[in-house]
Amino acid sequence: MAADFSYQPPTNDIEIIHQDDDILVVNKPAGLLSVPGRLPEHKDSLVSRMQQQWPKTLTVHRLDMETSGVVVFALNKAAQSHMARQFQERKTHKTYIARIWGHPETDSGQVDVPLICDWPNRPKQKVCHEHGKQATTGWQTLQREENTTLVELNPITGRSHQLRVHMLHMGHVIVGDRFYAQGDALSFAERLHLHSQALQLSHPVSGETLSFESIAPFVGT
């Protein structure tokens, strides 16, 4: 986190999308860390709050603090291992909604450029064809607005800040992005307009294909 950043997480209750003996699926609000930070003032997090009600809650994946939407947790070690492997082997299907600045020339496409941590400016990431890790994002236009475009994003890989940097690389940064946006694109929104809308995976015990959804709070605004 930036040195001048003041962590003020939302205090509203977390929406529970699904819960059974093995998994817990919730709708993460923007502004809340997925896991605790290193500093005492950054201890409040999504997993910490879930552990207050379900003490055995275990992290499987995470969203950036500024990103909202669907997050799945495991309620036992076996479920955590099974679902973590699904993410690692790219067997999950993730759909995000984002509002980007400007208008892409085409209505769909794929960004396939490698990413690496921008160490002097961490946690920012950057494109690096020499040392970066492969990163692929599919995208398609949902709605062209006056100054912005609403898009659906489908990450194939799961690199840190992948969607944010890939949109920046396209020349259409996500609005409200305090790390990568500037000027009008930054001031356009009070929050990052990036939302995990849907997640599909296999139940770690039954093997059933499960799909969970959450509507982006900034759609229609």
C-alpha cells in the first residue's frame, strides 16, 4: 500500500452468497482488504471478518482491496487444497465487469502481455517482455458511454493487478484507479470500477459445477 494511504474499510455487513459444510462464498465490498496487512491498522480484512462467524475460514484466492465482488473461502483444509488447485490449474472461470476510460476501436479482443512487479513503485505492476510472467485477458464491450466504456473481462491467468495493467496497456485505464489512472480517468469515480461479477468452479466434495454471481454496484450509475 502507498505510504500516504489511509485505510478506512467499509463497516457494512458482508453479503453471504452461499455457505455449506465446505465452502463460503461472499460479496466483497470495495475498500476492504482480502487478507490482513502487515501493519496493526491493516488487520481488518474480509477473511478476518468471516472468521468471526466461521472460525475455520481459509483463504483460497483474493481480490485487490479496491475491487469488489465474488470471493470464495474454504471451511476446511481439504476444501482449501482442492479449490486452490483449481485456481492454479486454471479450471475456474472468472468474469469481471469494469468501466474503462475512452472507447476501444473494436468490440472485443485479447490482451496477452507478460507482467512483473514494478519494484520501485510496488505494489504496482508493469509489462515486461523480458522477465515478466505470462498474462492473458479476454475482453468484450458491453456498453459505450459518453466518456467511458463498460466491458466484461475474462482473465485466463491470475497475475497481481492483471486486469488493471492490461487495460492500461490497451490505452483505456479503469476509471478511479489510484495506482494507474490520472486526470479525468482518476477523478471520474470515487472508487475503482472493477468488480468480480461471476465465479464458476467445482465443489471440492461433490464435484458439482457451481456458479456464483454478484451485480456490480457501479453499473447503471
